[in-house]
Amino acid sequence: MSEFYAVILADCFDDKFDHLTNTIPKSLFPFVDDLIIEHQINWLQKNEIDKIIVLYRNQKIVEYFNNRKRPGRKTLEIQLIDILNSRNLGDALRELQSHLIIQQDFLLLFGDVITNISLKEVTNKYHEQRKQDKMNILLMVVHQGVQQYEEERFLYVVEKDDKLYQLADLQQNQFELNKKHITLTKGMPCNYVIKSNLIESGIYICNRDVLKSFQEYFMFAEIKQDFIKYMTSTSDIQEEKIHLYIAPKIQVSQRIFHIQSYHNACLKYLSRFFFPYCPSQKYYIDFFKYFAGKVDQRSKVSDQSYIGQNTEVKSKTIITKSIIGKNCKIGVGCEIVNSILWDNIQIENNIIIKDSIITSGCIIKNSIQSQIVSTDKSTNYQQLITPSKYDVDPFEFQGSQDDSFESSGSNQDSDKLGSQPKKQNFYQDLIDDMISIVAKCSTISQVKEAIINVDTIKVNSNIPFENIVTAFMQAFFKILQPNVDSLKNAYELWQEFINRFVSETEVASYIKSIETFCRQNQEYHLNQFLQLSYQHSILNEQVILNYLDQIKQAENDQFAQEFTETSSKFKNYLENIIAEQCLTQAENQDGEYEYEYVYE
Amino acid sequence: MQIKYQAIILGGGEKAGSMLFPLCQSFSKSLLPISNKPMILYQLDVLETAGFGPQDILILITKNHQPVADFVQRRAEIFYVSDDSESASALLEAQEKIKKDFILLSNDIMIGAKILDLLDFHYSQKATVTCLVKEEDLEKKQGRGPISSNLDKSFDIMFIGSDNSLLHLTNQENENQVNLKVSKNVLLSCESVQVMTNLFDTHIYVCQYDVLELLKQLSKQKLEIENWKEEFLPFIIKHQKNVNLLNLISKKEQGLFHERKQQQFSIKVFITQEYARRVNNIKDYQQANFESMIQGEKAIPLYQGIQDFQNQIQFPQDARISPDSVIGEGTRIGNKVTIQRSIIGKNCTIGDHVKISNSIIMKNVVINSNCIIQHCILSNESAVGSATELNKCYLGCLASVEPSQKLSDECIIR
């Protein structure tokens, strides 16, 4: 165990908790009685792993660890490594590799995993597998359960000895068994089992070779989609092997992908699913209600709730399945349902809070006027932003049952201003580079070289696609001349390049840059650009129609109105095509329905 | 149990016996004897032990199989279907005669499993269709390798879920054409799904009455579904979880959740380890006959009844007949005859100095003297001239071989 490192990826690369993770990384979220990262460190210590490497992007983690004092625990070795501008797991691992700390096996842990899986068995199995075959490089820990969330839904095709043969996500309707390495002979006992009751736990025991492969194939971004998929399906010889460790039924884990799973994980923790990791015994426990604060007798607290230290809950308040942190003050007659409240929150009287997360330091006041502001990413849950105090006018007690609230300005502007000038300079460099590349190319093979060049630039400097597209369009416009033939030739030449870099998310900026260009130079017609783009399959029908509708609604814009007139024919043509497609689709539909995942 | 089910035996259509050339040229496959007992009697006996009476058994045959009808007239009901129908369309034609849940058998299956267990399983699982499959294990063990229940090269690949449901079925004849795409909804309905290649489908299916409804509806929709095993069964397996299919069967509204759950379409598999063999090609036919001759410890219970009834017939002292051969009544055996591991039917005449080994000889066959017959099948009323050597030859009905010939690997018909 002495050389065994644990690598915690203390940040997430997706945007589910965007409003919150802008300031605090996910590992520093409070989870019932402590922070997530503390839970993980506790778990690692109990499993006798003392060397921990934390990969971080946000400086808050450094501050936190500098100020961390935990009396009575063994000394740990915690190294913090900055992963700079990594945008995905692959980049983070490459950064880690460049520090050359890890010489042998390590345990990779995502920063949002709460678990009670005992690592002793896992490491034993891993060492056994290594003895048998040096090519066993990854041991993926899974546990059994019902796959609840979209992110958990995978089909695991497992061979004997728990070797993972294929990992299929359930995006498409059909599952296809990979035929490359399969041997089906008559009469042999069964080799392959397809399991759908396994859930990935976010714990991987990897060999140093894993880091090396990430470095070799620098397009690898994620473990499941890229690395495992490559190792199990696309490589010609299945040399490297990936095994599964299926934890026994009492050992579970929960990853916190989004708000639902966050809340669910908290409830599971309170119901002692993760035994022996449970809320501390020093709080008053009454059958899974933990409260250490002062709760008035006339309030009702349901089970699976948690009320932190020094929190005051006044009378006639109903708290259902919620988690409330320390030092909060909750007024009279409130109703808090299925919510997570962090620390230092003041809530006044007669307020309903449902299905929400309220972060530290908020004050929620009551007033007669109700005002509901919704954030753009809300589905059923809405997210609050951070820590500064602000004045909010929520709803009245009598009626509304909506989920709230509010957003406010925060003190982030200063940060942004500071970094902007740097970005602009960098951007100008990119445009110059692009112009020089574009000017040189005049044949299709040169264009292919250009694609490779731009690819390398992108990966080396971690530029988002959007910047590349805008820079390229600037360069592209420079080589055009105001007649149709020149346009056609240019599109023919650059078709592959544009297709490579303009995908669904960059389409908006692509069209926008064309539009601004046409507004500035009257000789070019937006129509022609759109038609050529459609012809070369850069834009599809729906996108163009949406854009046309949008521009139609722009008032007081002569350019827009002229454009709408000239493009009406094209619009009709596209609409016809879409109508035809709908017809053929309706004929081919199968009427599959979602099966309810209930195992009897 | 017998009140609830009706047995339907697919007695034989146009294509029956096509792989058994030349034995079935003018002879019904159902009447081919195994150990001197016609195949169809095996099925009728198995059904009788399970409690099916003559009114519960329905045999579907085409008009050119009239002899079968005459043979079984008192033990079952006969229904004639049109000449060019296949298994599924034959069922459709007989639909008025089918009134309850039914069990569908093919006429060439020899099974040792108990039908009652199968029916119990079907009822308890509330399945729509239950298939009886035999699990075999062909891994090389010490000594002789085990023999499969089906000596064809083709086998089925089945995806079996953890609750014994059949989630996917393909037949693999050609390595490169395996299609292993399964719909996601179907796969997710069970926790773990095994991919099995060692299950032999015995072509015995227990079905609910709704399946007949389904066949009717599908034929109305002009989907060409003629053959049960090759078309209908894969079709319903593939669309098990498809709402449209369920709607075809039941007309009442899918109301409450628990009612809906009970009406779900499920295809289950009953795995047995007992003896099973499907006799639809020559190798299997020979193998079945050989298995019927095994006596002692490894004897197969299905054939034991026949061995007990073997009559003692008289044969001269110098005839050497191995103890596991079966000789029918009325057969006259000449001098210095050697018979090894063979089955000889009734009323045969065997001349002097004849050596017969590993052969199957049916009724009324005349074998003249000095013949050597090895690994052959001689059908009814055939004749073999004297001093002939036959090796791996198959003779059809009323065929004859001229004297003093040496034939090998031939099929001789009249």
C-alpha cells in the first residue's frame, strides 16, 4: 500500500451545477454534515490509503486545504496539483502524467462520489489480475442496483472472470453485440452475459499504462466514452483488458451528477445506506431524523431530514426530507420540502421552499408582491447563485406553489475584467494565424493539411471550437470576391474544413459571422451563403428555417426585411423537404414504449 | 391440466421428409419407425401419459398423408389442411377447431421430458408462449465426446434473460451473417441476459389462445408469415415489448397498471436436461435408432418400453445376433447370419450367410443370401439380391437391388 496513490478529480467538467460551480468546485459542496471531499478523504483513510493527490482547477481548494485543521486524524499526505485549463478528464490526466509523480498503480476517484465500498477486496482482485496478465490495466468498480439516471444507463457485456467485453450506452434503440472478438460455437456453455443492473461507481484502479495511453491518444477525453470504448471495441487485437469488480449488494455508491442525484444521495446517507459512513452519532437521532439545532415543538420534521448545528427552527414549520446546514434561522410557518439548504441562511416567516438548493449566506424575505424569476436551465429544479446577500421578493404563503427563484449579480465582474485583455490579444493572434493558413491553400490536399494544422493548434492551446470558427470566417471572407463563382469555388475547396469545425453548437456563430459580413459589404448576399452551406451539408434544414424565422422578426431593419423577401423561395423549398421527411418518418415508426424499470 | 390445453401435432405437409430422402418418397414421415414403432405413436403416447385424451389431440396433415389418418384414427382427431400451407398458415386454417390454449408439437420430435412439468411452468409464469429447450453441453469430456441433439451444423443463438424469458433468437448457419442486434427495451426488461449457444429448440411450444388471435391479425395485415419457427417466432420475439403488438391482441383498453402488467406479452423458455432429438434428417434418424438400442445403465427411458416387449423369435443356432439388436415378429432368419446393432422390422426374410451391421431394416424386406449390409436403411418391401454388398446405402419403398452388386453411398428408389 505504500506506493498506492489516490487521485481525486476535485472538479467536474459538465455544467449541471453551473451557477454553483462557477465559484465553488463540486468537491467543496456540503454533503449533510461535512464537505464531499472530506467524506472522500475519510473513506480513503479508513481503507488505508494515505497518499492523496487532488487535481483542482479552482483556487478555492488550495485555500481550503491551507486552512484545514482536522484534529485527531492520522497525518495524510495530500498533494495538490493544478490542472490549469483542462476541459475534460483526459486533459487532467495528461497534466498529471507530466508531473511524473505516479510510478505505479493508482486509484482514480471522481470528485462527486459518495461510497462505502471496501477497497481491500478491490485491490486484492486487482493484484490477482495483474499477476495473471500484465495487460489488465483497468479495474472498474461497479455496484449492483437499479439504474435510475440517464448517466447510469449502460449495458455491460461481461465475459467469464468479470472481464468487460463491451460497454454500450443506451442512446440508440438497438443494442448490437460487437462481433469482432466473439466466438460462438455450438454447444459451448455460455460465455457472455449482458447485465443491466450494474452502476458505475466512479472508482477506477488504474495502472500507469492508463496514463500512458491517455497521452498517446490525445483525443481521449472521457474514461467511458473514449478510453474504454477504444480498448474494448475499436482496437484490432484486444490486448489491454478491462475488468469489473462487482461489489456485493450491501456496498453501494452514488455519484452526484445533477440535483436529483444530489438530493437522493443525501437521503440515502441519512438512511444509513452507506453504513458504516453515517451522520455523526452526537446529533440527536430519532429514526433517521438528525437534528442538532433548536426545533420548536410545534414544528414537524419528517424522517430523512437533517438539521445542522445552531440552527433555529421556529414554530409551525414543516420540514420534509430536507437537509439544512449550520447556523440557519428559519421563521414561523414555513414549509421546506425536498430541499437542500447550506449554511448561514436566514429565512423569514411564511415562506415555501420546494425542490431547491439554497447556498450559503442567503436571506429570503417575505413581502406582499411576488416576483418569480426563472433561470434559463431549469427543468423542474431551479438553481440559486451564490453567496452575496440580496433582497428577494418571493411569493405569498397563501397561494403559489411554484419553485423559485432568483439570481443576482455577484462579485465576479472584477475577475472577468482582469482576464479579458489577455484573451483579446490571444484572439488576434489566432486570427492572424488563420489568415496565413487560409491564404496559402488553393487545392484540396492543402486544405487537408490545413485541417491537421488547425487541429494541432486547437489541442495545444485548448481553444474552443467557437473561436476557431469565427477566426476562420474572418480569414475566409478575405479570400472571397463578390461573384457567385468565387463563392462556389471557395465552398468547394473549404467544404471539408468547414464541416469538420462547424458542428451543431457552432452553427449560430457561423451564421452570425456571415450575417455581420453581409451587412457590412452589400455586394455579398446572405442568401447565396446559406444555399451553398445547405448544399454542402454544413447546415441542415431545421437550422436554416429557425434562422430565417428569427430574422423575420427583427423590426426596423431594412437589411433583414430585404433578406426575408429574397429568401422566401428557398424557405419554401426547405419546408417542403421537411414535410416529406416527416411523412416518411411517420411510416417507419415502431411504437416502442419505455419499459418501467421494476425488477420483481 | 388436460382440460385446459389442446395438443396440436403438425403431422406433415408438402415439405415433410424432404431431408429424409429417399425414405419418405412415398411414405409419410410420421409413420417412419424408430425401433419398429412409428414416430407418431411416440408423440401420442407421451401425450397420453400427460393426460390428453383423443378429443384433445388434433393432427394437421395434408391430403397426401392419408395413411397417417387411417393409422391414428381412433387416437386423435384429424384435420386436413391445404396442400401448400406451412406450419403457421396451417394453424390459421384449423382455427375453428382450436378452442383453448394449445401445445404445438412437430411430428418428428422424440422427447423424454415430462409434458406436465412444461405445462405447469407455462401456467405459473403466465407466459404467452413457452418453448421447451434442451440444454446440452458439448465440451469435450474424457473419452468419447457427447453427441448433440441435433446433428445438423446449424444451431440457434438465444438470449435468455434471468427470468427465463427468450429475448432474441437467431439461427446461425453461416458464420458471417450473424445478426446480433436487439432492441434496447427488450434487453432492459431483465437484469442479466445470457447469450447461449447450447440450447436446442425442440419445436414444442405451449401457447395461449391469444397467439392464434395474433396470427389472424397479422395475416390480415398482409405480413407474410407462413412458417412458425422461421418467421413467426422471431417476429414476436423481436417485438415483445412493442405496444402495437399488444394492441393487436387485446381489444379492451389498457387500463390500470396492474391489469396492464398481467396482460404483457412474454415468451419463456423451459430448459430441460432430458433426452430430446429431432428426427428430420438421415443422420438424426439413424442416431435415434441407435439410441433406442442402448440397454442397461445408459438406456433412454423413452425407448425402454419397446425393449421390454421384444418378442422371442426363433432363429437357428448358428446365427450370431448381438443382444442389442431388435428383431420384429414374423421374421425368418436363415443360417449363419450375423446381426449386429441393427433393427429389423416385421415379416422380413433374411437368407443364409448374411451379415447385417448398424442397419435399419423396415417391414417386409427380403434379403437374399450372402449379402453384406452395413450402415444402411432399407425401407418397406424392398429387396436385396444375393451376394450384394451394400455400404451406407438408403433404399426407398419397394426398391430392389440386383444381385452381385457392390454399392456404396447410394440412394436407390423404385
